[in-house]
Amino acid sequence: MAESEDISNSSSNSSSREDMHFFEGVEKLLEIWFAPNPANKNADLRKIPRPMWDALLKTVRCEIISFTRNDQIDAYVLSESSMFVSKRRWILKTCGTTTPLQCFEPLLRLASEIAGYSEIEDLFYSRKNYKRPELQVSPHRGFEEEVAFLDSFFDDGRAYSLGAINRDCWHLYTLSRGGGGSNKILKRNNHVHQLHHEHDAQMIEASMQPDPDQTIEILMTELDPKVMAIFTKDECSTAKEATQKSGIHRLIPGMIIDDYLFDPCGYSMNGISKNGCYMTIHITPEPEFSYVSFESNVASSDYGELIERVIRTFHPGKFIVTVFANKTSMAANANREIEHLGTIDQWKRRDIQYSRFASYDLTYAQYCKYPS
């Protein structure tokens, strides 16, 4: 997260400190998988050079702060959250009033002209409901607007909202494979080339047995002020001190951590491992609008222990868990596992929903600290 935004103007005399000082911690998460290119075995998103990423992120209204890499993945800490780049998967997670969908067309051009990819295999755009939606800018002023934007590119997109839409909820846009839509991007204007090649027999066979893939997100609000104080310059002078003092370094052992402590408050970190797994945490600590997100693609047949470690670290009043897993993942039975997690320590599950897509299963659960 970046420094908090001052949303007041010179003529405002608001009596509320929150109205004068607010930052939207809720992130917009865009994940795109590009299909293997049989004509270019060396296709790789990591071929895109740093200056081009810098230019692309300007359209999102954020910038790169720090960078780490290994043989499997490049990880960028941003002024507003994170970006991860691997061979054919690209992840952008940004908070505040950033506009990640605005970089969609530039990304497609870079993928085609530099990286060597001509087709999108899958796409996921998701976010929790905003605390202050009226502060967002186009095309992110509402989920309906975001859906309309993505529908202008895809004829097989599907939009979903899980949870209570008048309380905490979570929005998702993804592509429907086998749902009647064609597997292509629609041509909007002269700048975008169609990514239209039909899957040949080799790609169809490969898609029947995908590599294991999974993602867990834990989105936390109403956090313990004593824990949140760690992520301020008043309490810690460096990011490493905040990481150690909070216990973040113990959440997933073996991660190489790249962390950043903002001034006067706020914290972001990326962790990457040799096998290509990542984790990322972003913290907005101000008590009026505290928010923490945790995300990882680490594989597990039992996420219960990880969820418990995360919530014991941050002590939220409420949190949402989402787990995506495909059929070959160790986490393929996450829905059954989370169904049995009716209570986790002091937190009681208030909602649980399942969705089955062509390639992935999704589990959504919402918990509150009882007796709330």
C-alpha cells in the first residue's frame, strides 16, 4: 500500500478525520494465463524489459519500488501492491485508486510483440467490495463497469458475486470454457490484434491434463490496532523489523522476502521460492480503515493451518477466504476441508459458497470474530 491519500479540498471543513484522510486498501487482482505457443517454444513474459513494465504501470497509476527474481518468477513490489511475472502467467494486484484494467490493451501488445504469445488461455479479475467506492475512477467505479469493460474484449466472460452484496462480498470475472463462448479476444479497435487461433489437437490434449495450480487469498478487516501499530514508522524503523516483529517471516517458511515499510505507515511484501511459489501481503494499518491481504499459490491439501497462522498473526475482526484449485492440484478438495472449518479459534464462519468452473473449483468463506 502507498501513503494514505488526502481526499479533502481546500474549502472542506469536514469534522471527520476519516473524511480528511483515507486509503482504499482493497485490491483489484488481475491474473492472466497465456496459452503455450506451439510456433514459439521460447515465448516468455519475462522477456518484456523493465522500461516497458514501467510505462505500462503508469497507465495503472503506480510504480515499481523493488524487484526480486529467481529461475521461475519475477516479483515486483509496487507503490500500490505487487506484480508477478512468470513464463506465461502475469499477476497484477493494486490498491488505492489504481486502474489495472487500463493496462489491458498495452499488456496484450507486449505479450504479442515481445513475449511471443498470441492467445489468452484464462483470465481472473477479482476484488472484495470497496470501503469507499465513490472515490474510485473509471473503469473501476463499480463492478458493473468493470464487467462491461472486460466484456468489450471477451465474448465468453462471466461475472459472479459471492457473499452478501449488502455487506462483505467478493466479485469475480473469469472466462467460460465450454460455456458456449468462443476462445478468443474480440477486436475493439485498430490497436488490438485478435488473439484468435483455435487450439490444435496438441493444445487440447495438454489442456485436458493441466499443471497443478491453486491460489489462496485471505482478506482481513477490522484489525487489532496493536498489531497494526507494528506497520508504522513510529513502531518500526525498517521493513525487516516489521516483518520479524509481526511474525510474517514464519507464515510460509523458505520464502525469499522482499519487503517495504511506507512512511508514515503501510507495508508491502513479496516472497518467492525456488519452485515458483509466491506469497504477498499488503497492509493498510490506520484503525478507521484497516485492511490486510494475504495471497499465495503454495500447494496444500490442508489450508486450515495456514489460515490459522495468518489470522493469529493479524487478529482481524472479519476475514474472507477464497481458494481456487484445478483438478490436478493438491488443493482440489479445499471445499470439503473449509466446510469442516466452521470455527477457527475465535472466528466463526458466517457464509460459505462453492462454484465449479470448467478448469477450476472456487471456495468462498467469510468469518467473523464471535460473538459479533
